Amino acid sequence: MKKISIIIVLLLFLCGCDKTQPEYLISSMGFDYSGGKYIACFEAVVINSENTDQTVKLLKGEGSSIKEAVSVIKKKCTQPLLMSHCGVIAVSENMPPQYFKEVCDFCYNKEEITLSAFFIKTSNPQELLSIKPLSSVCVGYDIMGLIKQNPHFENRFFEVINSGYKARLPKITQKDGGLYFEG
Amino acid sequence: MKANVSEFYKKHFLGLSALFVLGNTVITAPKTNADQFNFLGFLVAGIISLAVYFLVYLLPFNRITAVMGCLLALFCIGDAGISFIRFIHNNLLPETKPFFIVLPFILVLTFIAFKTNEMLFKFSVVSFLPVVAVILFFFFATLKDFNIKNIFIYELPNLEVFYKQTLPYIKSIALPSALLAFFSKTSGFKKGVSVSGFAIGFVLLGITILNSVLLFGIEFSGVLDYPYSSAGSTVTFGNLFTRMDGFLYFVYLASCIVKCGVGIFAIKKSRNKFVP
Amino acid sequence: MSGQISDYKNCYLSGNLKEDIAFFKEIFKKDVILRVKEISARKEEVFDCALIYMDGMTDSDQINEAIIRPLLTVNVKNESADIADFIGKQILFTRDVKRKENISEILEGVLYGEALLLIDGSKTALMMDVKGFRTRGITEPQEERILQGPREGFEEAALLNLAMLRRKLLTPDLCVEMMRVGRRTSTAVFICYLGTLANQETVNEIKERINKIDIDGILDTNYITEQIRDNKLSLFKTSGTTERPDIVAARLLEGRIAIVVDGTPMVVTVPYLFSENFQSDEDYYQNYLLSSAERLLRYFCFFLSISIPSVFIALSTFHRQLLPTPFAITVIQQRGGVPFTPVWECVVMILVFEILKEAGIRMSQNLGHALSIVGGLVVGQAAVEARIISSPILIAVALSGIAGLMLPRLKTAVFYLRIGFVLISAVLGIYGYFLALIFLTLHIFSLSSFSIDYTVSLKRANLQSLKDTVFRAPWDIMRKRPFFNRNIIRKGNRK
């Protein structure tokens, strides 16, 4: 009985075992809707232990629903995705309002995504998230830095929901290698 | 000995009462399906709680009230424990089996059951200040994002709607206030001490509810499972301190432990009526 | 015969010198340091006697000059019927002469460095205090060094220690009661307290607990402490120890009771409060602001030393969403390639830190340089570069270890708590950490030391009770002693 209880206790300590693998840290997400399909793209910071520099990957998925699009992305990845550090959610400016609400509901239900993540709009989320970052590891952090310099937007996740999904989102475009607010 | 306890531990009982009121209500308030009358319902429930408190204080301590106190204590312990464990399982440890979450919690409660209530009093006075500090900190940290219109009431409530908003608070505040009155009376404390503590706890609870409502609005707060936690997660200081809701877990644990502890000692007091 | 002094409690001297000498020689037949000097006085008075003493434990000069010479040159006539009385009062030059008949009492004295004078024809023997065993000398305690204040420390001879204490407390109120503990060592244990301050019930309780000790020998205060302490399973000690006479005197002035054990410089003081773990010996000798800041720092260090590794494990394993993003990236990156789980890394590093610490205490000073190279380079640098451990864990454990060094009185508790917290956080994350913290707090609040609450200052929870706990208030406003005293007024009242 003593041996069994010791083994049980020891097994409990191994709970952290599966957390030793490196993960993809999602810094920003982008959602678009065109041609009857949802397009999701995640900007992932790949944390590689073998070299000190982090690399950034753009993961893309398509589907008839957002959930399907995201699951396509997950299937492509060998490592689990760490979504709780996502700071920016970019939506296409052409996305109809009802689909925008679906994006918000998806992000809300995926509880890991913090309510203080910033929503922005852009002409093409995939294009925006695939540009080379200027001053930080990934373009998502660049966008966050830009937004924090202009705090008059009420575009945080909870503010968007609070406004009934009608919040005025800042539009960010890429021009000459830099990021700008438009309008 | 009873006189000595009540003489020495006035401040402690004040802190204990405040934490007791916070209990597990702070985790989930405002409740699901909250609407614009929710805060009003909370205030009315507070008045009802005070009335219940004074009523229970007037009752004599005999075997019948001892049994009722016991049952109420069991209800409060169960309610607080289940709420808290559910929060931990859903929010913090979704992959851990509930048994391993419940077990240490029960061990701590068992430890409390074998000790004197002076230990709980000291714990209350020590944890009261950090809890107040954390609640006030989060309130002022989220102040800049408050939308005052979120608590405006645009029409008069009808009774049915009002009742729906008050009832959850009656269950989570008024009923436990009866247990608080029972415990206060059997421990020899004067009404003033525990009522003051109750008032402080009520104000703190109100601050936490307002925190969520002013930040998220009542509709969204009513949809969130754990609104206060979610409100805490929006507090950021620069790039370094981005998710500070970890501090709230201590508040929840301390207030639940105090609530369960009061229930345990109320049962012990009731048992003394039957077993000399 | 079990070889204990108590075997002879019903034996008495026969009065026949030869028989008594033979009796003592038989008791100490295998002890070569026992000396027997037979003396025949043939001057003014004629009598035969024998001096028995332990060589090395007595002062030879004193024996020669104060005992043997006077006996051999007796120049007064005995006018009393009792020869022992005559010799003790009129012949001997020693400062302390006691009359003894019981063999066990005589043995206690001889074994402690007293000289025994057997007189032919008398059933009463004389015991003279001629102790002369060498002592270490008064030195500063190694473990309790201070920058400001007295530097003297206790040594192994209890009487000298009591003398040092007496020098600090020039009051007739200082009570010193003696007990003998240990079947084979019969160690002298002295209970010291100030009669008008100490709680007599506590004194009686201590004596009762010490009386119940049934052990072969007492060689150190810890033999007594472990057997009389409250809450034997607790990691927190409920009795204080010190080698400094000024600290013992200060504690006696607060109504505590000191237990001085012969043969060890460590003195125990009870009751012991939780806040004393965070006090330093020089808190009262330096500016109160500095002392207060240092005490707050010690409280903070206690919290840090048990929390840093466990919080790190909890956040990096279960709750990465709570970590700041840049830090989360660093943690994930640094952990990559390390074959062990964070909890095992942490536990192993904690053990390595303790090994280095312990080796530093035990080894000779010549090896200090080598040890710091091994510790710093091998453990610190090479292990990280080889990806055996990750640097965030190393930093966390090192910070926690250094914080723990601020609290020498809590080293046992900190060691076990650190590992315990790490293990619980590894299983239950931040919930486990907070639960363990609350359980620890509840446990501390439930402790007592000789019927006094371990956290008695929290009983009143007012400013008065905080004056000498978290802070050290200036002397002019510390008017009251701790609440367990019979007389809590420290100043402003000359009664």
C-alpha cells in the first residue's frame, strides 16, 4: 500500500511532463471572409531553443466556418498553439457585420484570448501579418506599439463587445515598409 | 473564555465578516442573465440580508436553532466550495481531474476543523488588508476604462424582473448573513462588530460588481462566467505586466476559506448543544 | 548496577576511612584520572583524612594551597564535637565547603570537579569547590556575529555562563534553579528567569517537562529542546537558542525563561514567538529605522525564498497566459532541449544549493576557493550550457536560496517549505501555491510555545503589538512588554 501511494504521488509530480515541448506563440490573428469561405491566419512566433533568434511564421487556414479554418491551421502544426498571448486581432474591412460578430464570438469562446486584445481592420489581414516586422519580433507587436501610441481608439476586445460589435476600429495599412493608421 | 475571545478579537471578527460576505459571491457576481436592474437587486438584497441578520440575532440559541445553524453552515460550505472548485477547474486547471483539486481543499478545511476559531480570526485579520488592497487596486487600475452609462437605469423595474435580479443575491448574501449572525452570537460578539464587517464586505463586493459592470456593461458581464476575473485580466501596465488576474485568485481562495471556516465553526458550536 | 549515579542514592559513608576509600576506588576502578591523597594531620590536632578528586577537572594550586597545606599545618585546637565542622570552618581555605553524607550527591560533586575530603571517624564528608577545568574562553559566537553591540558569547561551563548573565542583570530578582538531567551524564540544567516578570505557570511547566525527560545523556540544549517542545511535527521551532548573554538577558527582561545546560554554549529561551525568527541580534543596538527596514526585508525574504521557485514552476507549467509575453518567450526558449521536467530541475537545484551551502560550512577554509569554482562554474555555467538545467530555474533557485540565507533561524522551515511548495505547484499550479500559502499561514497561527500563542502579537492586532514585531519602534515608545508577562509595563512605572 505504501509503495502504491508513493508511486501515485510520484506520478502526480510528472504532470508537468508534457509541457517541456516548445510551442508556437500566437502574437496576432487575422480573419477574412471571401468567396463564401472564412480565411484565418495566425502570426506565430516560433521559439526555437537551438538558436537565440525567434522566427515568425504565418499559418493560414480556410474553411466554411471559423472553427474549421482554425482546425486546418492546427492540423498543419506539429506543436501546440499558445493563443493566450495574442495581442492583435485583424479583421478584413470588407467583412460583413454578421461575420464580424462570429469572429468575436469565436474569440470569446476561445477563452484563452485575453479580453484586452486589440481589434483592428485592414484591407487584407494576411498581407498585413506577413510583412517583415520593423522594430520587434513580429508585426503583431509592432501594431500593438502603434495602437498604444494612439490611445483614443476604443478597440479592445471587451470594448468592441460592449459597443454591441459596432465599435469604430482603427484601420492599419502597410506602406513603404511601415505601418500607418488610415482615416 | 468566551468573553476573552470577543474582547480580543473585535478587529479580527470585522475582517472575518467582510471576507465572509465576499465569500464565493465575488467569483461569479454579477450572475448570469444579469440586466440593468442587477445592481439595484444587489442593493436590495443587502438590505434584506441586514434584516435577516438582525432577526437571527434575536433568536435564542437552542437545539432547534442549532440544527438550523448546522444546515445553513453545510449549505454555505457546499456552495462556497463547489463554486470555488468549479472556478479553479474551468479557469486554471482544465486538464486536472477535479478530485485532485478538491482533495487539498478538503484537507485544509479538515485542518481548520481540528483547530480553534482563534486561528481563523487571525487569518481573517491578516488577509483582510491584502484583499482590500487588491480590490481597490483593480478598481482604480480599470477606472480609466469605465463607462458610467453602464449602470444607468432607463426604466422602472417591474416586480418579476426585479425579483429575478434580487433572488441570486438573496441566496448568496442574505442566507449566509443568517449564518454570520448565528456564528457571531454563539461566539459572544456584539452585533455592532459583525454588522460593521458585513457592511465593509458588502461595499467591497459592490466594488467588484461595479468593476465588472462599468467595464464590460451589464449584458456582457451577465454572459461572462467569471466577470471579475475577466475584468482583472484587462489590467495592463506597459509590456511587462499584462495579466494581473493572478492576484484575484488569492482573494477568492481567502474569502472562500473564511466562509467555509465560519461554517465549520458554526457546526462545532451547534454540536456543543447536543454533545457536552 | 547500571553505572548511574542514581544507583547510589541509598548509600551513605561508613565513617571508616579505609572502607570509604576502598568504596570509591571500587566505583572508579577503571577510571585512571581519579586521585586519592591520604593525609595524616599530626600537629595541634591528630586526624586522618583522604582527599579524592578528578585530575584535570580541579585546580591543583588551589588543592595544594587551600586544602593540603592547611590540613598538614593545623595550628588550632578542635573545640567542637564534630571534626568535619572543625575542619570545614577553621582549617580549609576554600571558598565553598559543603557537608555531604549521601554517596550519590558526593559522586555528582566529584564528577563535576569538586574535591572530596573523607574524614576518619566521621560519616560526613566535605566537598570543596576547586573546579579548574580548562574552558574555551569567552569568544564571539561564530553564527551570531554583529557589527554593533557586545561581542561576548557563552562557553561550555554553565557556571561561567550564569556569571555572565548575572553581570547583565544586577538584580536579586534573577532566579536560578538547578536540575540534573540524564541518567549517565547527570547534566546540570539551570532554569533562569526574573521572578516578578516570568509567568510562574510557564516555569513550572518547563520544570515538569524537563523532569519527564528520560535519556542516557544530555550533551547539548537540543537534547532537551526536542523533548520538551510543543508541536513536535512542526517545521517551526518553538524555543529560541542563542550563544549571546546580552540576548538572553534581553529575553529574560521580556519575561521569558532561559534554560542553561552545562557543557554547551547554546542557551534556550522560551516561550518563543514567530516574530523572533525575523529579529536580528543587533536590532536593538542600531537605529530603529534601519532595524525596521531590515526586519521588513527579512519578512519579505521569507516570502520570496519559499515562493519564487514554486510560482515560477506554476506559471511556466500551467499558466503561461499569466506570464508577460517577452518573459514567456524567454522561458519557453530556455527550456527547449532540457530533458527534465521543470519540477525535477527545481528540486535538484535546490538540493545542489543546500549541498554547496552545507559543504561550505563543513569544509576547511583552504578549500573555499575550489568550492566556489565548482559551485559557480560547474553548476552555474556548464550545466546550463549543456542543457541539463535551464537558466530561469537556476536564477529562481539562486534568488530563493540567497533570500533564505537572510533567515538563519528558519533554515529548516525554509528548506522543507521551498521543496514542498515546488511540489504542490507542480501538481496544482498557482491554486496549489496559494492553497499551500494559506495552509502555512493557518498552521503558523495554530502553533503555541509553552501555552503562549506563537503569534500572540496578532491577538490584539493593534499598534502596540506591532511595535516589536514587524517594526522595531524607538525605545522611548516601547513601554510595554509582550502580553504573556506578569508585568507588561516596561517603563514609566517604578514599581
